[in-house]
Amino acid sequence: MTPLVAGAVLLAAVTHAAWNAIAHGIKDQLVAFTLVGGGGALCSAALLPFAAAPHGRAWPYLTGSVLIHLAYQFLLMRAFRLGEFGQVYPVARGVAPVAVTVLAALFVHERPGAWQTVGVLVASAGLCGVALWGMWGRRPNWPALAAAVGTGLTIAAYTVVDGVGVRDAGSPLGYIGWLLILQGLVIPAAAFAARRGELLTALRPVAARGLLGGALSFAAYGLVLWAQTRADLAPVAALRETSVIAGAAIATLFFHERFGRPRLIAAVLVVGGIALMLHPG
């Protein structure tokens, strides 16, 4: 992984944490994801005239990815409704890198070296540690944790599907544009069918925030897909999940969730895991 690719993924991590925080901060999650999806679709529509269409062999991956992303968004909305941002977000993101490593080895035949494998495991341990720091001594919120774990598994699934699809597309920009416009329109359409006349009233007060979240979501995943054309899937997935550290800082600053020493230790583990993943050996 070159410094340019690593920098792009780290930027994606920060923007990803930001749009998730925006979505979590909007009380009505259907409204939040309608705006995020719509904002991403608008950005994609602006991109498509300047991008070549993906090759035909990439379309099955695009279709599968859209379906997996819908499951991901449903589970993420449920996790955000049931749990604290500072816990469900890191669990979801912490599960994903290990699952991506396994799926990439099974289906893409990308087997990381020893340093990279240890790095993914160390970083994932740190990511989950960010979430679990405050659970001792109180009853776990099992429904929220189950939704977060399910979210992490869908993240791993679409990461691998898109990693193969964007490489077969012949046009990374075209793949990114069509993926985000197709998936971005589904939830707004479902929200309109469910709410009809009430939807516009609910959207208006938070429209600016939600559309900003959509633009950030577009940028975050676009950068990751580009990076996947230039590096193996597992280290890109693990490096992307440093968004959890940004998410923990956001939870502290904006949602008044305590950061604490355990989260600091978890952050050190994440940084150490990244260093191992980038080890040349």
C-alpha cells in the first residue's frame, strides 16, 4: 500500500465517521438515511456524465452490492435507534476487517502475510475495545449489539463484492457512480411510499445536515473503492476502520459520551495494528 493510497483511505475514514455521526444525530432514522441516500445519489448523478459505463461483467457485482447495502442500511438504522453511537459504531466497524480478511482469502484468493494478519487482528481488537470500554458492570444491550454485529458482517460482504466489481468494471468512477445512485434512491423511494405527504415536512428541518452527510458518504466510499483497485482488500478494510477513532472523538465532543483511558488504549492498539499492516515484510 503506497502512502497515497493509505492517505486516501485515512481521509475516507474521517469522512465516514462524520456522515455516520450526522445520521445518528438526526432523531428520525428513516429521514436521516433518506437524506444521506439522496445526497449521495445527487453527487453520483453529477459524476456519471464524466465517467465511462462499467463493463458488463461488473453489473452482477453492482446488483449484489446494492442488495447488501440495503441490508447494511437497515441494520445500521436499527443499531443507531437502539444503542449509543460510541458503542454500536465501533462494534460494526471492528467486526468488518476480520470478516473481510476471511472472505477475501476464500473468494478472492488474497492471503495476507503474517505481519498483515496480525495487524488486522490487533486493529480489530482495538476497534472493538473502543466500543466495549463502558459495558462492565451493566447489562449489555443485546439487540443493539446484535444489530451492530450484523452491520459489520454486511460491511464485510459488500467490501469484498465491490472490491471485485470495481476491478472488473474498467471504470472505477463509473462503478462508484452507478453503485451510489442505485442504492441511494431506494430508501428515499421507500420513505416516500411509507410517509407520503408527511415526508417533506419531516425532511425540511434537517435537510442541510442530511444532504451534507450524503456528500460525505459519497466521498468516503468513493475513496475506498478507488483504493481497492490499488491494494489488497483486507488492509484497506482495516485501515478504513480507523474511522472508529474519529467516531469516538465525535461521540465525546458532540454526544457527550466519555472518551476515557480504555478508549485511549484502544486507539493505541489501532495505530499499532496499522503499523503492522504496512510492514514491508
